[in-house]
Amino acid sequence: MQYMCLIYSPENAGPQPGTPEFGPFMKAYMDFGETVQEAGKFVAGDALHPVNTATCVSVRDGKTETTDGPFAETKEQLGGYYILDCEDLDEALKYAAMIPSAEHGRIEVRPVMIFD
């Protein structure tokens, strides 16, 4: 079953670019990527641009409306995701705990509905 691991954290949480801690932090992400690829669990994954680049779209009474910014104002922002193909939720949680941002934010794990 596929599971999406959504990476949430405050935008400036964790090591920031230009600091000595940033290199090891990014290496931890590269190591995680290698781990899930070698285990045959990796399906997809990407980082997202900062939340200030978001645009929300809705359609009301046939009219398309757009607003700048995220859907919800929260401390923690969606920063990226992984889709992993795991045997069960327990295995997905094991891998989610390895995502480096779990130390600075939260990883939401949700099963992916696949329509055949």
C-alpha cells in the first residue's frame, strides 16, 4: 500500500541555509532518500517552495476565485512530501520517523487511495 508522508514544520525551524548545521541536515535527507530507494519503498518525493508562493483556487457559483497564500494560517507549513510503498502502516511510520524534519516538526502519514 502507498502512504504519503507530509512534512510539516514552522518555516524557520531546523537548520537554515548558511549555518554549519545545514549541510548535515541536508545530508540526512539525502541518506533518507537512499535508504527508501534501496529498500524499494520510494515512489515519489519533493520539497515545496515557501508557503508565501502558494495560491489557493476555489470555484463558487461557477466563478473561479484565487487567493494568495496557504489554505490555512498555521504555525506549521507543508514543506514537502514522500510517497512510500510499504507493507502496512507500521512500516510507513518506521520510515516517517527517519525523515529529518520529524525532529523539528511533524510528519503526517496517510494511506493513498489508488483508483484502478
